[in-house]
Amino acid sequence: MRIAEDWQDYCLIDTSNGERLERWGNVTLIRPDPQIIWENTDKSSEWSKADARYIRSSSGGGHWEYAHKLKDSWTVKYKNLTFMVKPTGFKHTGLFPEQAVNWDYCYNLIKTAGRPVKVLNLFAYTGGATLACVSAGASVCHLDAVKGMVEWGKQNAALSGLSDKPIRWIVDDAMKFLGREIKRGNKYDGIILDPPSYGRGTNGEMWKLEDCIHELMLRCEQVLSDKPLFILLNSYTTGLSPSVMAYLLKMTIGKYRKTKITAEEIGLPVQQTGLAIPCGNTAIVNFE
């Protein structure tokens, strides 16, 4: 497992009984996590001091319960990047801290490439990977189907002092956009994908990862440059194990390019226990 160990402003304090206790800056939140099927009998005392807790509804969704009034949003830093975080109606905060291991990976590849690098970030959310790449010197096309997420990404760029960097902000459906990029002949040296398990496009198109991922990767292959640097594919879908993701990439990208493919879990250290919890999978394609 690749573990995001370099955070200063974020900490996964403890995990127990289907919940995680996290510190975001100086705010402590409790959020549900269905994979936490254990009870920690030596729980952190911080549980009783949490500022807010997300309560799931039996009919779906849920709501936040606050111990006291919080700011609508606040900021956390990761190295040279600054992000706005806030509790949303879907338990998320606008940031997946385990992805920091992938931000660092992309940053280092781009920084040492010795040439201009163009990156396509699909399903780009609030822009963590986008900002890591541009801070390393790349130009980035940042795409998400949700306008609010793209606007959030722009705010993060401004907070990080990166608004003047070469970022192309796009609100679009990923499959349709790739189709147009293929026709236009646009090419990229790096591609980052963080697709949801389920979702909708800009015009309400239904997205189910298992049904679309094979075609998506074939289209990605067609927008790769002659000397690509990397493809990085994330998944939080239970059925897509690291081995399945690696097999998929070998049967799509690997059919047309000489590649080295690795796939592993990514995770976060848990302060209270000294263990690490998996938080999804990442498969990486490097090119020979």
C-alpha cells in the first residue's frame, strides 16, 4: 500500500464502528466509512470533542450534526498547495487526502521530465492533481462534469497562488470531450482519471464505471502523445481491485504501447493505532 504520510494539516486520528475521526486544520469531523468493520476498544479521547458528525439517513443521504457553529469553509495546506474544505451534503469535504501520494508522484515525474508536459485531468473534482501538476511546470486541461467542482478548483488554484498558470478549465462529459479531442488531434503526455462508480454527465447522461471504463481507456490511448509520460487511474469502486485495473490497462493501453503497469492500494495512516487504512486503488502506466 502507498500511504499518504506527509500531511501536516490533515490527520486521520482514529477509526471505529463504521466511522473515521479526522482533523482538517483545526476542525475535527466524524464521517461514516463502511469498510471500518472493527471496533477500537482503545479509542482516542478526541471522539467526544468532535466539531461535527455526519449522520446517514436510512432513506439515503444524510446530514451533519454540529457541536457548535462552524465556518462554512476553511483552508488546509499540503506542501505548497492550499485547499478550501467544507462539509457537504454527501459527507465529503472537497478533498481526498489519500490522493496526496498521487499528487507527489505526478509532481516528481513532471519536474524531472526535462521537457514541456501536457496533462489531461479527467473527473478532476476540486483540482488536487491539477494543482500538483501545474506547480511542477505542466500545462493542464482540468475537466469535470459538475460546474460547481470546477469553480471550487479555480478557488483552490487562487488560494495556492496558481491562477496564472496554464490551466484549461472545462465543464463537460469525459467521453464526449475525449471524442472531440481525438477529432481535433489534441495530444497529452500525461492523463489522470478519477472516475466515479456512478454519475451523470453535463446533460444527464448516466455513467456506470464498469460499463464505460474499457471504452474510456481506449479513447485515452488515442489522445496520448508520441512520447507519453504516464497514465494514472484511480478507483473507489469495490469490484475494481488493483489486479483488475492492471489487467484492464494491459488490455487497452498495453495493446498499443510498450508499458510498465503497477497497481496498488493507497491509504492513510491512523494516528491512534499506528496502522494504515486503505482508501482506494491506483493503477499507473509508465511508458518504455
